[in-house]
Amino acid sequence: MADETLVAGTWDAKISFYDRAGLLLREQDTNGFSAALSMYNRDLFLISTTGDGLSIMNGKGKILSKVAIECDWAWCARGFKSENSSTIAYVGNNGNMVLTKLSHEYYVCERNGLIAYTEFGTTIIVHDRNSGTSTVVECETCVLGLAITRNILAISLKGKITVLSLRPCDETKDVTFNRIYDIEVHSSPCDVIHLVGDQVVVAYANHLCLYCRSGDKFREWSLLSNISCLSVASIKSEDSKFLIGCVNGQIMKMGIHDISPTETVKLEIGIKSIVASNLGNLIGIVDWANNLQVYNQAETSFNLQQKGLISSVLFHNKVEDLFCYCNNGKLIVHDGNVESTVPDADECRVVTFHGSQIAILSQGAISILNVDFDSIQGTTQIKYVLLKEAEWEEERGNFSQASDLYMRSEAFVKSVDAATRIGGDKGLSKVYHIASALSSSEQEALNQCCDYLALESQAENQLREILIKMQDYSRLMAFYIKTKSWLDVSKLREEQSCDFDKELLLPYAQWLAANGNIVKALEVNREAGYSERNTSLLNFLIKNAIAQECFLEVSKLYWVAAKENVSIGLAKTDKASEVMQTKTSEQTKRLAIMYRIYSSIIDFSLGIFSTLSAKTALLSCAYLLNALSCGHANHGIDMPRLLFIFAELGRSHECFQSTRAAYDVIACDFHEDLCEELKEKLSDEMMMIETLPMEDCEDLLTVCFRCGASQSLLRPDGDYCSCCNAVIIRCMITFHGLPLIEFVPHASLNAKKALDTITRFSTAYPEKLFHDTINLALITEMNVYHPVEVGSEILESFDRSDVYIVKDSKGDTKYYKNMIKNVGIAKCPSCFCFFHEQEFEFHCLKEGGCPICDTPVTENYGHV
């Protein structure tokens, strides 16, 4: 060989490789003893082993291709390789000497516009004739055979057959592959395979096996002769029949449900390849002598017998007796008794013959040739005759026959027009069958079919199928919305997010809102470019929920509105509008929190199952009343009712001073709004409370952790410290005060530097520094609240587990310090509310989300 390697075949079924000095390099087993071994070229050699025919092998011992299988082995063989083909002479064990011309591409198959082919080696190329794109499939071993359908590729490898699913990518138009199953083959290598639907037919020797989708053998047949090739029985065949070519010259037809095959014709020499015509009446046969014969099944005679070096033959996909073949490197089109040579098609292999285009495989690449049928006498005449016959049938009113004739002459628009004139169910069925037969590239005819099917209410399924075939997603979306197929609308929206007019989605958004899927309805409105509708939709839903006293639903809608406002604000180009919208979002979040608390209070007062204790209900009432008293909107919140609930709970918990304050507010602000019964109740309660002490239970009073002052339950200025005006930070479950004090880093420290300082472990300064800074702030701030300002020394004294940072939607950052280490505190990363850690974790485990905003907590909810 080229690298001066000596290859030796021995009778003990081994091949040995030696270097120039006689040193054994490697040794491998074969399927039988080596009957013949000769050089094919500088890099490849021919090898024949018993029972395995004649093969081409590379210098690494890898079989690249089978050359002959009509004999068990060859006694001797010699190859002569040219640029595009090779001539191989060999003598088989049957005593016959054969001279064969071998093309450099070996395995080629085509169905429904997909072409799969391979050269020597393990690479398969799948070419889409419609899009013109090619995709490469790499196999782990040498490819021994191929079969392809619309969505299945079967590959014969050594010891197994791999079946892949094919799926065209809508964006790139490439074909992607997914392995479905493998078929383990323990017999001799199978280079003859065929696909019937998603089932694989495998031939080895004289055995024919059918494998189902699971990879299991379903049926098996034994023939009298070895099988050399398989093919479809007709291009248009919708049944499961296929043709079988045998080494003894037999050609048989068989279906997967047949007991045994039926003989069609028998030749004197073995069959190399077979192909059926459009309707299956004609069979093109290439024998092992490379002669071409065209057999007419109806007349049981041969229409053509052509000797030469025929490498491939293929029938036209529409015209029954129109075919082309390669003879001695030339591409020839045969129409009736007329033959013409196609230029620019030397040394090729014909792959498809569709319309006026022939796809050929030449020098390892697919090329599309446009055939000038005007120069081929007979073809143009056939089309002319078909068109005239169709026009004559149309004049007679035989529209069904006219439509068929127009289809055969490829006048598709005229065919659809004739079919629409049939009328009734027959016309509908005819149009649908035409549309099903057309390729997706025939847009004009397919649009005509859709226009007709859209007028028929009973043709919705057919119209859907054709629109999917056309990939007309805008029209398909309009059809789904018109028929209110909302699940199909959702699926199409997710799959084809950019290929249709988004305004079509507005009715879908209305349907989502009507069925309670508010978040998705808002998303669809934004996608359609109508974000302004979301504000009016949310306002309408909130008003309805308040009117029906569904306050928990009101809270949820306000949370949705808060998120919607933020997204709208960020979409604004005007900075002032963005700031105003974000401010509205913060107000909406406060409303969401208040309605959530109000909902739980109402449920408690009505005796509905509630997790609130009486003490927690009292504190939550106090929190809500304080929040409402400082100017927050109270749409739908019944203030007299809330005050009565607070007063009853306050009296039962010996908070008499706060109870008096609640009754005073009712009497001063809401007395005119009360009914007579409530006025009388209020009068009695106020008289009774005067007999009780003028104080509140000290256990229920909140202590400000900043200045140490006790706070009354009700404060007209809001939930602030009455002494230092600091905001009281509460657990939003128990409503107890939390030991958090707000601070701000010194102006010389930016946010990043402050965070780095806090997170860096240091004990350089005592924590007492922060207490001193608080005391100094209380002395100097003169009743005007400011967060405690701290420098880097104090930040270094902090334990990071005691520091909490809140970043709101406006981008503002607030810092809090936990003053009591053994009090665990949690912070929701979504609504930024604080909680006792144990209470928060228990609620999240029980309910799956935050107690206030219901957001699932997946981020860190603790300290820095």
C-alpha cells in the first residue's frame, strides 16, 4: 500500500498487516477465510471472504463498500480506478467472470423530496430538494445501506440497523435527527433495507424480515433465492407493497401482510436495482450486466431493452411512461419511443425526476437540472394532449375528470378551479385531495383551495391541515380564533412566535381574561402591542372583585397590576413618565398588602377558617388602621366595620384606651353612615367602656427599638414611632415589631464599597459604636427622622448575618440592622416585607410561597 504496509489474508479467517521489516502491526478477524486479496488503488484493496462476497477495505481494516453479492466469494479480483468511476473484474465461486463499473458514490435513496447518499466511509448526506439544504450524519462504522421516507432514515451498519426520525427546522430549514431505535442484526451484513411507513424491511441472503417501531422482529419470510434489492411498488402507492429483486433474476411483489410474494417477471441474470413508475404499471430493471429493461406489468412485456453501462434509472413523478437513466456516464430522457441526451450531466447518478427538474448526484454533490422538454419530442406532446383533453372534459361539464387531467398536466390552478365547480361533498373532497397532493411550493393553487374550503363549515379540519402544510401561520391563527380553538391558538402562539400578525391575538386575550388567566391575558396584550388595554382590564377586574367583597382576589390583582406598571414604566422612553409610573407601582404594592391583611381580618370576623389568632387579628387591625389613617386609599375597605372589629378585639384583650379611641373615630367620622342598629350599639359600647380603666395591656404595646419608647396601638400619623418618627418594621404574619433599625452608609461610601465592607469579616471595632451613633442621632435630629449614618469603622463592626438590604423597583437601597441576634428575620425578595424567620419558613413550607404576595421563594430570603 501507499504507506508500504503488507496485507496478508489467511485460511484461518484473519487479515494481518505487516510493516516493511516484517513486523506484525495488527491482526483482525474476518467473516470467513480470505479467498482473494488484491490492490484496488494506493490506499484501498479488494478482499473476498467466504460467504461475504467482494468488498473494498481501507488500510485500517475497515470495510468501506460491498462490490458484489451475487456470489459467495471471488477467487480473484482486480480493480482499475479512474477519476469518477472504477472498473472491477472478478471471478466468483460460481465460475462466472464479471466485469462491473463501480461509481464512487454507492448508497443513494430518495422519497418525498429528501435525498440520502453516501460515499466511501461513514458519512451520510441528507439533501432537501425543496429547500436546497444539506445535513450531514456521521456513523460510527461503515454504511452498508440506506432507506428514507418523509420522516424516517434507516441506516444499515455492521451488526445493526439504526432508525432515525427526520424533522425539518422551521428557522434554518435544516433537517435534524433523533434516534428512534436500533435493530440488532446477527446475520451477514445487511445492505438491502427498505421502509414501509416507520417499519423496516431487511433482506439478508434469502431471508426477508419486518421490524416494527420498537425494534422487534414482527415477521420473517424465506425466499428461494438471495435478495439483491428492494423498492416501492409505485410512487403513489398508499398500501404497504414493495418490489423484491433477486440474485436469480426474479422480481416479486409483496405486502407486509402477505403470506408470500408473487412473481412479477424473471430475467436470465441477477437483478442489481429496480424502480417502479408513477402508478406502478412499469418497472425499470438494471441487471448485474448493467443492462436496462423496462417491464410493462399490464401487458406482461418489455417496453425497452437497452444494453450498455447503465448505472441508474428513475421514472417521472407524474407521467407514467416518462423516465431517465444514466448510460455510460450520459443522462438520457426517454419519452415513449423518443430519447434525448441531457447536457451537462456526465458521470452522474439520477436521484429524482420531478416536473421539469432532474436531481443528479455527481462528484459527491447534488445538482438540479432543468430539462427543456420543448427540445424532447413527445413530452410536450403528452402535456398538450392532456391539456386539450382536460379542456374538452370541462366544456362537457365533467369537472371531476377535467380536474384529474389538469393535475396530470401540472396545470394545478386550473385543476383546483375545475374541482370547485363540482359542488357539494364531492367537490369538497376533490379540492381537499388536490391540496393534499400538491407540494407546499404551489402556493397559488393551495391558496385557491383554502379560499374554497373556508366557505364550507364542515371543512374546518381539512382547511387546518392545508394551512399547516402551507405554513401560512397568520391565516392559520385567524382560523383558530374564528373557530374558537383556543388550545390550538395557545400552541401555535408558542411554536410560531414571530410568523403571524400579533393583532390577531386580541380575542384570545379577552378569552383568557374571561376565564381567569389574567397574567397570560396581559402578556398577550403586550405581545399584540396593546399594553394600554392592560390598565383598563385590571381596573375593571379590581372594581368587580371589590364589589363582590373578594378581597383576597383584589390583593392578587393589585400584585399583578404592580408588576404590569413596572413593565410599562421600563418600556417608556420619557424619563419623567418612567418615574411617575414606578411611583404608581409602589402605591399599588401597598394597596395589595393592605387588601391581603383586610381579607384575613374579614375572614376571622366572619368565623371562616383562618390562621389568625385573636391577638394577631387585633394587631393586624391596628396596623391596617394606622396605614389607612395616613392618607392611603381605602377603596372597598369598610372603615366602620374595621373599627368595630378592632374595638371588640381590643376590649377582650384589655386594650381599653385604644378601644375608646376607635369608638371616638366612629362617632366623629362615620356616625352619619351608620344604620340605627349600629348607632345604638355604638352608644351602648361607649357608655360601657367609660367604666373600664384608661390604659392598654402593656404586653400588646410595640416598643421602638431605635429610641425605646412604647407605642399605642392606634396612631393617627401612621405606623411610626411617636417619639423619634422611625418607621415601625413589623413581622407581616404576627404583626409584632422587629428589632430592625435603618441606617445609611456615609456619603463617601458607594453601594458596592459599603456592601464589600459589610460582607468582609472583621472584629477590629466593637459593635458598641453603632449604639453610640444611634444615641447621638437621637440627640441631634430634633424630631426630624433620618436613618442613622454610619462610616466604614461601624460597618466593619457589623456581623453580616445581622444586616438586611432592600432594593425597591425605583432602584433605591435601604439598609437595616438587626439589634437582637437571637431573633431570626426573613425578607421576601419579591415584596420586600419582613417576617420572623420561623413563621416565614413554616408558611412557605405549608403554602408554597410568601404570606403576602404568594410568590414562590427560591432566592435568599435572609441577611446579606
